[in-house]
Amino acid sequence: MNEPKRRVLFVCVENSNRSQMAEAFARMHGGDRVDAHSAGSRPSGKVNPRAVQFMREVGYDLTTHHSKALDQFNGTEIDVAVTMGCGDACPLVLAARREEWNIPDPKELPDDEFRKVRDSIERKVRELLANLETRSIP
């Protein structure tokens, strides 16, 4: 019997860097097992070109993404809602589990530091996906 897809939502204020990269890594590493999304409480309306550049380095095209409002997920049932360390809350999202990842905003960081943040997000997403497979929610 096939396991149901796990719905994961990554949340940050602007939905232009961290949450976009997390969504991308969840899609890359979760495949058909995960329904990954990202959103922001005050979306910038665009994905940061630097995030696009640094995700391209790992083989993902972020130009297919767009900055989305958290409002569109109000009342949506989510298995795990992950806030990215930006102090955002998503009280109207019906999440079975919530996690807070304290990840610095890479927006103004030098290239090498931006890559470190990207790589940290990838590690955390891989851990989350492994956890989803070995445990039931929450």
C-alpha cells in the first residue's frame, strides 16, 4: 500500500530565500513522497536572484518558483510547518507538527556564507524527510 504524501510548508517573512530553498530541497530529495510548499507573511513578490544563482549550483531551477502569501494556506491541513528562524508564526495553518529552524537570513551575506546557509537548509530538509519516513506525525 502506498503511503500518503506528506504535506510540508516552509514559512518565512518574504518567501524569497530560505523558505524557497527549503521547498526546493524537499522537492529534490522528497520526490513523490512529499508535497512541499513555501510561503511568507509579507511576501516580497519575487525570489531572490542570489537564491536562484546558488540553487542553480546544486542543479535546481528556482526561476520556476514565485513568492507566495501565507494566507493561501489558511485552513489547509499540513503535516509539518517549518518556520525558518524569522519569527514568523502561522496560526491559521492547520499543522500536525511545527518546527522552528533558526537559520540566518542570507540576503546580505557574502557568497560563501550564502552557500553555507543553503547547505545548512539542505541538511535540515534531509533530516526532516528522514524523520517523516521513520515516524508518524507529529
